[in-house]
Amino acid sequence: MVSTTFSVLLALAAFVPLSSATVTSQFSLSGNYTPTVITCPANQTYIRPASSGLSPSEQAWLSLRRPNVVNALETYLNNVRIPGFNVSAYISALKANESSAPIIGLTMSGGGNRAEFGAYGVYQALDARYSPAWSSKTGGLLQAMTYTTSLSGGTIANTALGVNGYPDLQTLIANNNFNLSVSETALAQVAGKAELGYPITVADIYGIASTFYGARSIFNDSVDTLGFTWSGVQFQSSFANGSTPMPILMVDEVIPFGLEGSVSWNTTNGTILYAANTSQTYYEFTPFEFGSWRGRVKAFLEMEYLGTPMSGGVPINASVCLNGYDSVAFCAGTGYSAANVWLAESTTDGVLGQFAKRSKRSKIPYPANEDKLEQERVRSQLVPNADELGGLEELVKENLTTILYAYTTNPFYG
């Protein structure tokens, strides 16, 4: 499960905006985690309805990706050698009508660090560059994929792969991307965001901790990883020319306790809250957009303007658009925020942050002390340490239940 909630940011009127800018690189204007206020560009469409289908940007990217998919399928199928299947005829038909090429995707599940490294394992097993996978005839499917998606723990793997152009796993290992440590200097970057009036939550801390090395560039180790933006992925060279898939991060909507439509999830205090009806809004971060195909929104925002206060589909103040709020670290932290809930459960001995995943599966036997074992496992692996959560509460002057989720403005208001 992944969580995010939405709130209108304050104190924006006091910012001095830079001239309007359009995303042209992988990095924020600040070069780090701190967003920058810019003048909103004129004649810009910020919001579009989901009913219009795929965005023009994604359609243009697909036209570049499809020929690569067809070529990869040809290579893969010639290696697999399915009895009775005419590879030549099939590929010829696809090349004559590339829009009919199959859409193949990889989903990376949630489950903390276990899910993250499980995703890496599956990734390698599908990669043609890994000789055991090629010999086993699973390698090559990765090269034929159009999308990779993820939630929770799988988000960290998807992020590291997406921002680095889907390298082979050995390259990430050699680049120290699996280092789980993080410097105090990196964590201190939340101060720059907080000083501008933005709410800071555990999701910011987790995002920085998990991507400081996890999303480290394999191309230039001198750049600040926390300056990567999710909208900037579209300018990663292999993505821009359609050579690699599109990474998509998935998150759930949270309706705060006490508001209409909220429902408590296996706890009486409302810590874990999801929409009560079947039309729950699931959001996605793509390099092009943020939004949802279903639920209450059914609309998309241009990704580079995430965090910009809007009403009726346009900025509330033409002098206040944000650049860099869509930090890769922030987006990853939003997707990884189920771990924040486990952290809360560990810290409070199960009083806060409980999941119902065990109690709802009555037919599956679990150890009698499974909840305690899970708390101990999570406590031993999470960064920052659970003992420091009280310090974070003191730092941001909020209580535990209000700092569990990522916050951004609601661009779909009005």
C-alpha cells in the first residue's frame, strides 16, 4: 500500500520568482532538493482531462519506442525459438503496422527492501545483457518492454533504473547504488524546502535516504542526486530516443481522518486511511504527467509543475509556479511511504500505523507472534532509525499522524 495526501502550501506570496522556465534537463533549477519559484509561462496548458487519452508527449515518445520494441521482440523470439511460430512473418506484420506492437510492462511490487531487491532480481532475469538470463531464454523481455511500474519498495528499484537509463545490474553495483547509508548533509537539504514554507514529512526523509545512493548517476558522479527531477527523466538520452521503457510510480490517495469519505484501516485512530468507496483515486507519476485515470480526479497535470498552487486548471498566481518540487527523491519517498507506516508501527508498538494485510488473510497461517516479528524486522532495516522519529516530530512541529504521508498542493481543485 502507498499513501499520499494533498494540502495547499502556504507562504508562497513571499517568494521572489525567477523568469519563466521550461524543463530542458534532468535537474532542478536549484540543482538540489529545494524547489524554485518561477514565473508561470503564458499560453501553457497545465491540466488535461483523462478522457483525452494519452498525452501528446507520451504519444510522441511511443512513436520512438515502438520500433525498438519490435526489434527487441525479433531478437528475443529468435532466441526462444517457439515451435511452429513464424517469427519472420510476425515481425514483418509488426513492422508494417508498428502501432499494433504488443505493450509489455513490468510491475515491481511493494514490500520494503525485500521488494526492492526482488525487483532487481526479476529485472536481471529479463535482461538480455545478463548471459544466464539469455541462456535461460528469459533474457530479452526487458528490452521489449514499454513500461515499468512500481509501488512501495519496488519504487526505489524503479527509480534507480529509470533515472539511469535502465543499466545492467552489475553497473549499478559497481556504481555503489546499493549503499544504504546517507550523509547528514543530504538529509539537511530538507531545511531548504522547509524554509520556503513547504511541509516536511517522513516521506521527504525516506525519499532522500533511499535515493541518495539508490538513484546515484552512473554517468556523472559529481552531480547532486537530489537535484534529479522526475520530469527530467524525459531528457535522459536513452529515454528521449525511445531506447528504454518509461518508468511510472504509483501512489494511493489518503483522505485524512475526520474528513468525509475517510475510513480507518484496522485501527481506531485513523492512522491508515483510504477512500471508502470502490472508485478510489490511484495516482501515477510519469516523466510527463501526474494524475489519475479513475476516481475523483480523472485528469493530469504537467509533471514539471507539480506543487504549483492552482485553481480551475491554472495557477492561482501567475508569478508562482514551482520548479523542482518533483524531485526524484520526493516522488520516490511518496511511493515508498508505506514504509513510513511500518516505521510508525514499530515506534509505537503497534498502536499507530497498523496494516490489515495479515488479519484479512485468515486462510493463510502465520506465526502467533508474526506482528511482533514484522515490527522487529522493519525496525532493524529502516532509515532513519525508528528512535529518531520523535526528533523529526519535534523538528517539523507536527504529530506522528500528520507526517506519515507526502504532501503537495491539489492541482485539480476548482
